[in-house]
Amino acid sequence: MSTYTAPHRAPVKLKHRPRRTATLIAIVSLLFVSLLAASRSPIHAAPASNPIFATIDYVQNAISTALAPIQSAIADLQTQQAN
């Protein structure tokens, strides 16, 4: 009687990435790491050299000026109600 032997598989070849794909992966990885490093570093802006701060100050002053008569009227009504 003959014995059964399982067929042998051919050895699996390791697939090698093309050079273009490896270069693209390296570039994307470096870009991601550099963006991550740049996002963690604090940014300091001087109010004198940043026009956004001047705009915010202007808007806050305009709001305070517009609300001043309303706030004084509320204060007057509160004093009248207290008396």
C-alpha cells in the first residue's frame, strides 16, 4: 500500500515595494512629522505688530462705548427702585 504525501507549496516570495512607493511613503511621513512638530511649538505674537489685536481692541472699545448709556440707565433704575 502506498502512503499519501501532501503536495509541497512553492516558497512564498516577499513582495518588494517599488522605489517610487517607498519614496512617497518617506516624504509623506516626514511631512507629517514636521507638521506635528510645528504645531506643538508655541507662537508668540506681539500686540503692537499684529493688526488683529488692534482690531479686537477697537471692537471692545466700541462695544463698551455703545453699552455705556444702557449700563448707566440700568444703574439709575436700580437706585430709583432701592429708594
